[in-house]
Amino acid sequence: MATIDHLGIAVKSIAAARGFYESLGLSVVREEEVPDEQVRTAMIPVGESRVELLEPTSDDSPVGRFLASRGEGLHHVAFHVDDISGTLEELKAKGVRLVNDDLQIGAGGHLYFFVHPESAGGVLVEICQDSIADV
């Protein structure tokens, strides 16, 4: 069964954006750069889920282009699954349009792939699993 893992929020500056969440009594538990995605991330636990702040390290990155065209805001919704390889193959077999056809390694070593908004009601959806050791 899938659960909501996190909400990805594109921001111009993690340093500026985190103040709002801290004013709610929340704390950033991990900041990390993901060179392959040209992004810095900050994870903020909220109950059993998290908010992931996304700051581009390049204007030409996916998050940089998102900010240029849409401004700051909700970038994606991420669902955690127990069998990411099986989920990827099942979605491919059903003809779901994917942003990337292969598993990627992201922040914290978790595995992920993205479903194109065209196949998910206009929302960019990330499917993720904790780490490569879980596959």
C-alpha cells in the first residue's frame, strides 16, 4: 500500500523558506545537495510525512525551470511504496507516461522515479522507496 512520503515545494531559497516552517515549531532534519538533479533539499518531518524544500543549484535544472515558469509552490507529491521495481514495471505495462523510465537515487539514498503530470491528473508524482538496500 502506498503512503504519502512527502510534498516537494520549490523555493528560491531554503534559508528564507525554512523560517516559516520553524515558526510552526517544525525543524529541518537534513539538508543535502543532489548533484544529478541540480537541487538542494531540506527535509522537514510533519507527522508521519515530510515537507521537502527544493532549491535549484542551476537555473536550467528541472526545479529552476519550474520556478521560472510557475514561481514558488507545490512541485510534486511523493508516494512511498514497498516494491518500487514492481510498481515501475506495473505502471509501464499500463502505459502510464513517466518522466524517467529507470530508477534514480535521490536525497538520503532513496530510490525514485517520476510520473508525468499528464498521467496523474495534472500533478507531478514521485514514487519512492527508502533506499537501494530495500530493492
